[in-house]
Amino acid sequence: MPELDPEAVDYVLRTTRSVRRRLDLTKPVDTETILDCIDIAEQAPTGGNQSSRRWLVINDPHQKQALADLYRNGAGRFILDGHEKTKGTGHPQAKTMTSAAYLVEHLAEVPAIVIPTIIGRHDNSGRPGLFDSVIQSAWSFCLAARARGLGTAWVTAVFADLPAVKELFAIPAEMTEIVMLPIAHTIGTDFREADRPPARQITYFNRFGHTFESGPHAPATFTDGAGGSVEIEVKAKPAALWPIVTDISFGVPHSEELQSVRWIDGGNAALGAQFVGSNKHPAVGAWEVTCHIDVHDENRAFGWAVIDPDSPGARWRFDLDPMAGGTRLRHSMVIGPGPSGITPTLEAMPDREARILSHRVDEHLTNMRRVIEAMKDAAEAATDTN
């Protein structure tokens, strides 16, 4: 049994993604190599340990052309139109549309096309055992291909005209088609990692929305950096949201705690500026804190540190991620690492530290959801009137 090389395995996992414009359309792909990839894919876990996947390999030029025509005349028309509308505009999906349009134009030239299917049709019953028994195999096929210098692209839009696809390849009615995987040698192998959010930003512990900057211990402690995040999709561009998220008083009507906000020395939403937030909580009464703007990336990110910028009692942040049709707005916060309003309570009841932290994060998340929902409404209303 060969010794595993985690670095090599991780490299394949990190750099396997849809390849379109770098597919080598001139170099044949050996059938045995495709079958080897399918053998590996069949080792993926499956519900009930049932071998119910069936693989369709298309390498006949006439069949490939017929599928390419179906794709172009169906979903491909919208892809090509999207490419024409977004190219050169800086649209967040422009690069993806250009790549997708290339595949629409050249699908028939790809050496081979693989369509994994599974016995059964999804009946919306909520029962497991269909997609959860095939998706992982399809992805294992892509990984095995990548390890052999082959590229694939994950395409599902081709099934928009499913009856025509079934008729073309004589696929039985009881089979479910999962994905179309064009496969070819790649032009070069220097594929990079994609720009993705770090795990700690999108991983929650024990309750949805609860984040930690380290650990966490079991049970969690203050030093773990407990925090939380909420997000919402907004049908408005980041530029339309920017004046809203940088309006430090926007949250006042929508938060149960934040009572008022005022700039210090006539400041504004610029890096290094300071403001005072007045807060109120039924358990501790009223208090004020000085906040320092420490994140200011126009149309991308805005945030501030509470009390001490070098060792804040808390940090708050908005992130604006452009996406097709608008923006994904994320609001996050972290307690600590410096002392804050919760510190005396933690010191008084150290045996309940984890529960106190969790409860406090839940309180913040409730208010944060209200704020971003109001931001969404305001941005979309402004967009509708323009």
C-alpha cells in the first residue's frame, strides 16, 4: 500500500475546478484512462452501499455534435448572450461567462464527454439515497482526472432540455442524469487555488452563525474569540450598499441595544475616524463605548474596533461580495480579545463561561439580522427608484 502524501492530495483538491478554455481540443484522451477514473469514482461512499451509478461516455463525433447543438440551442443561447452583455464591463460574472461561452462554442471538439447517472428519479420526498449517492462519485471522477493531467468542467445547464438528451442517448426514463463532464488534457497544469473565504469565516460551531477565532475549547472560553455572522443577498450593487453600511447610525432604529451614535470631532466614515456608541441592555443598563474605524475598503469592507484599537473589546465588520444579480452582504462581530462589557459577568461566573458567551452572541445575531434586513430593504428601494 503506497504511503499517502497529504501535500500532493491537498494540491489536487485545491486546484481541481472547472476547466474550459484550457482544455486541449487536439489531443485524444485514452478510453482506458477514463475507465480508470470511473473505477476510482466508484469507490466513493454511497447510501446503503448500493452500486446504482451508471456512466455514459460520449466520444462519437456525431453524438458529440448533436449534444453540442442541443446545448447551444438551449441554455447555451443565454450563456452566449450573457457573455456578450458582460464582456469588458467589469461585471463579477464576466470572466465566468466568457469561459462558459467558450465551452458552448467548442463542446463538440472536446475529446470525450462523461455523464454520470443514477438509477431512480428524485421525487421530492426528502428521502436520502439519490443525489447523495452520486454527487461525490462525480466529483471523485474529476479529482482522478486532475491527477492524470486531465481537465473537466461541471455542467448542468445542458439538461434544460432533458427529454431531448434522454432521446439522443437512449437514457431510460428511470435514470437521473447528474452532470455533464467534458474531459480533455489540459493546456498546462499550473492551476491555482480559487479565491474563497477562509474556513473560520464560514464555519459555525454548535449553533448556526457562531464563529470562533481559535479552538474553540470544549467548553468554549473567552480566549477562543467567540463571535457570529449573518448574511443576506441584496438585489443591489455594492456601490449602492456602501453609503448604507458606512452610515454608523443606520442600525439605531433596528437594534434593541444601540441607542445613538455620534462622531468624535466631526469625523466621518474614514480609516482611523472615531465615534461613540450609546447602548442599553436590560441586564446591565446604559453605557457608552468609543469605536475606531479600522477597516475601510470602498465597496468591499467596513469595520471598527471597540474601546482599544490595539486590544479591542469587540470588532464589528461588514463585507460586500459582488455576485450575479447583486451583493452578498455579511455582517460579523468578534468578542475580545480585550476586556469588554461582558468581562465582569464572565469573571463572576467562570463556571458558566461558555453559556454566557453563546447567549451574548445570540443576542448580537438577533440585532445584526434586523440591521442587514433593513439595509437590504433600503438598498433595493433605492435601486428600484433609480
